[in-house]
Amino acid sequence: MQKKLTLTVMALCIAHASFAQSDSTATEMATTEAFTFTEAQLGEDDDMSQNVTIVNASNNVYASQVGYLFSPVRFRYRAYNQKYNEIYINGAEMNDMESGQFRYSMVGGLNQQTKGVESALPFENNNFSMAAMGGSNNYNFRPAKQAAGHRLTLSAANRNYKLRGAYNYASGLSNSGWAFAGSITYRWANEGYVEGTFYNSLSYYLGIQKVINDQHSISLMTWGNPTERASQGAATDESYWIANNRQYNPYWGYQNGKKRNSRVVNDYAPTALLTWDWDISQTMKLTTSLSGKYSMYKSTKLNYNSSENPQPDYWKNLPSSYYDVWDESDSYNRTAQGLADWNTAYDYLTASKENRQINWDRLYLSNQTAAQQGADAMYYIQAKHNDNLTFGLSSSLKVDLNPNTLFNIGIQMRTNKGMHYQTMEDLLGASSFHNYNTYALGTYSLAQDQAYYDLNNKTATVGVGDRFGYDYNLLVNKAGAWSSLQYNKGRLHSFVAGRINGVSMQRDGKMRNGMYADNSYGKSGTARFFEGGGKFGGSVNVGGGSAITFGAGYEWKAPQASTAFVSPEMNNDFVLNLKDERVFSSEIGYQLQNSWLKANISGFYSTVTDATEWQQFYFDDINSFSYVSLTGINKVYYGVEWGLNFKVSPVFSIKTLGNISEAKNTNNSNVWYMSSTSGLFNEANGQKAELCLNKNMREAGTPLTALSLILSYHNHGWYIDLNGNYYDRIYLYYSPSYRYESTLKTRAQVEADVFDNNGNLNPDAVAQAKGKGGFMLDASIGKSIYLKHGSLSINLMITNVLNNQNICTGGYEQSRSEYTSSLNVRAYKFSDNPKKYYAYGTNGMLNIAYKF
């Protein structure tokens, strides 16, 4: 981290002389009501699911506010996966090429740079792409387009960070055609809102632009956000109850009396962008951008070897693992001894905070004892690395064919090398560690190749910083073209757009895994996919300020490289039956705008077929780490969303907005899972998929019902807003293994209610876990003061005024069985104990900004 900060400071110093020029003229700010990134969205929770989709349209009450308004519960627009929302900067696509998602940490802290935006909802035309199913945004990072002058911001908060300082400068466009802009932001917390976390982040932006003549302009920009932060872990309601704290964090503990977190993320993605704007004529403009990014992401984790799980909230440490608190008829697990053990565990965990956290001193002592006996580390800190080197070239041509017709055409070419590997971060006092497959040692001995992660280095010991476990690259290339035609005449405003892409992906293994000695080292075959599709949309003005909006689209999309391989950490095999996704989307709506009311209401219906999903976890039924691929998934998304802004008086307005939606699987998918102990699929020949009964599983981590009522008072520089928000139908990520056909048959041997008397599945046996919703009140008050030299703005934002910490903001079911491999029923019920996150209690931020 220190090295990254040093490099960043050097880069800022090199450019210092550029900002000495002062000959400038003011530039006008964009008049579009742009959505500004909030701190909750800029990469603070990247280790959790990326759940906020940024959408905006100045003439849409709902879309222009929903991203900010519902961010405390990680709301996703229409519950879409974030890969269906595309982000561009100066026309260059910035979504990750492996997952398809945009990493908000890439622009963390750059609040001023992200104000200039051209946004397009799913069925709005734009000048940089065919709008994605979840909308597309194009942020303008050109220095000449940023508000001229200085801006100094100081912030205090009780959120993920406590203090923030930011300085922004933009010269405006000088008489000689030069423009310079720069930004530096630092965010810090020795401990954040959640105990055991910290935050340390430096953000920077540097840009220079030269307007050569009336036709040509060149812009060069670079930015980055080196960040080190400690994470919060999800926990069960039992753990929250024992700790008497909805923000209990099991990831930290005391070491020599000081707090230490086991999950620390280091994230830095320095990016450079070169943009050439060519105004060919008054009716024709060409924009070309060349981008380069090197993303470095590292996340640490406490692991163990030939020992017990050291996590303080491990299920065997909890009282309910001794006594069945759920089923009064379970006489086997409701004994007097079990109750006594329950009380002993409860008394221990509630006796002191230290007993509920990681005992680092004990781990060091265990490792030192093992070292004296010549044994490997029993506990250690590993670091998972996901690094990416990405280059892209984009070019788009905008042509005004006539006063009523606008034509756009463009190309996008991108290439990515994803480097995925694991390193030893800390041996925790141990003296040795070997690159053995500890999951396989119960099946194979050290005399057999299958017990080694890398046959090319079987005897090598692993030291701090060394790679072990896995090491591979994913190579992804994508090239394509898009075009759109917009026609506006009379009451009709319409467009049609289309795009085609070619995508290739390949794995390049750097370790020769003993399970797949001939199919893990070196390059795999290359999978190639063709993408394409189109959409149309528009509006009809029906008079009186009213308009009917409509749109429909269909496209097929390549599977993501992150889900295309069965077990990328072990071999080169692609998922069997890998197909393009088929995506259909549609929408119809009504808009009204007059002197006292601005309103919009929309209904949408979308489907996704042949989707592929992938995950990994420990699977009890096979006593093994398991790699899982779900294929042939079909999904449906539909609902209604609205926004109404009543202007009661020139200074007071009432807004109401919300959505009620559904987002679920419509079929049972095929599942392939591979055991890390044997290297075999669920069927030994690897050719027969099993069925996962995941029909009707909902999209998770976002409320499917979100409602809001907003009271706004803006007058003479004062603005006061009071937001009442209600959230409901919050589903947790489901466990596929709990719903395998084979698992259900095994469960039926120990559970009476899996199937009815006719052999039909009981829906309750596969019901998806939910989180509790509720009401949250937010408020903000601010004042803008115009000074003799510049202006001062003061803003206080308070979230969750009523301190409602019972609202679940996400979580997941545990992928463990409620019986042992010998079918003995456990007292602990995993199905009744999903891991959850809860909303922060009352929290706020005070911003003071001085512009001059």
C-alpha cells in the first residue's frame, strides 16, 4: 500500500507545473440534472455484492433519484445483475471484461469528475452505444468540461470512513486552447462504523486538454484510487443476538491487545485515457478514445490446515450446535447434556467481547508449537489476487442527417489479461508451509500426484509472498460495432439501435495441478461467441404535457469469462453446454409535465434465457470443496415503477416514487459440481448433469419493493429534505446444493417433509430465505452562501434517523447440510441460520465546500 501511495504522490508532483498556468476562461457546466455518485457507491463494499446500479434521466423523476435514495439497502435497478448496466468514460467502455460488472472503486472519491454525464435509460437513444438492458452512462472526464475554479471540501462522518478532504481545480479553457484539471481526495478512518474495520484511501485525477483548432481537440486523463480497507463479515441472527449488536463483525480479534482484521482489501486500478474529438463539420463529429487500465485487487482471508476453523462464529462454537432450539420433537438433539452445553457456550460467548472475536494470540501459539515439532502452519493468512490489464479502443461518429434525423455509428475493441493467483500473506508465527492440496489428503497420500497443487514444484516450501494453491490467467478479447438512428418529427420521437460483437476467452494455467496433470498447465482451447441484437423505442406526445413511452429489444450475449470455466483454479475445462444468453426487454410508460406536476410511471417486462452462473463452497454431502456451474437458467423480471413530483409552492414540493417488481428463475437448471478431493464431477464420466430445483428463486440482495415519500423545501440558499423510505421482499442468495435432486433425496431420509405422500416436492423444503424489510427515515439540511470571493456550501446528511437496524440489506444461505455424511441429524439447523447484513443505525455526514 505504501508503495502505491508513493507512486501516486510522484505522479501528482510531476504534473504540478502544469497547473501554474492561469490564463483561462470559464466554462459552462452541463445543464443536465446529473446524478452524482454517493460515497456508499464508490467501492466501499466491493467485497460484498455490487448492488447499486446508477441510472439517471433528467426528465424521469424515478430514475434521477433512485440510485442515491435507496443506496443504504444496495438497491439494484429492476433487480438486474450489474452486468446489464454499462458504464463509459469519454465513450470508452469501463465494465470489467471477465464479470461484465463495473467496479465503482475505479472512480472512488472522484465526485466532481462524475458529475458530467450523458445518461440513457434502457429505451433512450444516446451518442455512445446501444443502451444496455439496465441503462448506460457516459461520464465526461475532459478537463475543459469541468467547472472552472477551485473547490475545497472537508467532510466528517460516522460511516465507513470518518474524515474526508478533497481539493479540485479546473482551469477552464484558456484563450490559447489549453485546459487543465486535477483532483485529490483522501478518506480515512482508524475504525469505521463497524468495529474492527478501517479505511485508508487516496483518490486522484489529472487531466490536460488542448483544443488545436475549431475541429480538433486532444485530451489526456489519468486517475486512480489506491485503497486499503478492512471488511465486515455477515453473521447469523444467533451471533447478532449473542453480541447484542446488529453490526457484529466476526472478521477481527485482538492481537497483543490491538485489533486486527483478517479480511483486508487492497484495491488500486490506475487508468489512463486519451481522447481525440474531431468536429468534421457542423453536422458530423468523431470521438475516439484509447484506454489502458491495470487493476490490482487483493483480499486476505484467515485459513487453517489440519486444525479447527478459527472463525469465532463458526457453527460448532455456537450454542445452537449443542441443543436443537428449532424442533421441539427432536429428542435426539434436545437432551439435558445438550442444554447444559448450550448454556456453557452461551456463557462463554457473552462473558466478554474477546470470546466472540478471533484469538490471534492463540493462533500464533499453536503455530509456534507446530513449528517446534517440524509441522506446517496450522493457521495462516492467504491473499487472493484478481489483477487485470485491460486496453480498449473506441470510436463513434455522430451525424445530423437533417433537422429531424440523427445517425450514430461506432466501434469498440477491448482486450484483457486477468491474472488470478493466491499468495501467502502471513504465516502467523509458523516456520513452514507446503503447496499441498489439503482437501485431497484424505483421499490421496503425499506419494501420489493428486495431492499437489503444482507438480512442477512439488517440494517447494511456501514463504510470505509466494504463490500457492492456484495461479492462472484468463484471456478475453472483444470487438464489435453498434449503430443507432433517431427520428424526431411532430409528436413522434423514436429510435432504433443495434450492435454486434465477437468475444473469445481462454485460460492459461501457471500451475500443473496434480488432479489434472495434463489439463491444467498452459493454455486451454479458445471459446468463441457471437453477440448481437437490437432495440427500438420512443415516445408519442399526446398533448397537454403528456407522452406515452415505449420500447422493446432482443439480444444474445456471450457468457462471462468468470462463469465459463468449471473449476478455473484447477483445470482448463469449459462449462459443458455453455451458450449465449438470450435477453428480451420491453417497457411502456406514461409521462406528464406541467407547471405543478412532473410524473412518470412505467411497466417493464424482461426475460433472460440460457444464463450460466458459477460459485464455489464447501459441500458437506461429499466432504469436499466444490466448484458449481449452473447452466440453462431462465429468468423473468417485471414490475411497475413511478415517480411524481408535486410542486406545492415555488419553494416546497412533495415527491413520491417507488417500484414493485418481481425477479425470479422460471425453471430448474442443470448443475455440474466438481469435488476438490477427487477431481470428479457429480457423475464420474462428467457427462451427465444433475437437476437443481431452483425454480422461483428470486434475485437476491435488493428489495423487490421500495417506496419513498420526500418532502423538499428549497428557498434563499436553504434546502431541507426529509425522505421516508419503505423496503420489503428482500431475498437472500440461495444455496444451490440445498436444492440438488440428490441432496433432496438424501434429505428425505432424515427429514419427513421434503416430499408429500405422492412423491411431490414440498415447496417449503426449498423455500428461499428472506431478510426483514422496514421503514427508514433520512434527512438532509444545507445552506449555500455566496461570498465576495466564491461561495460556501454546508450540508448535513443523516441516514436512518430513527435508528432502525432491523432492516436486512443482504446475505446468503449457508451451503451446509443439517446431517452428517453418516446421516446423523445435527442440532444446528443451517436452513434456519442464513448469514445476513443489517442496515447501519443512525449515521451521517457533514460536508463543507468552498468554491473560489
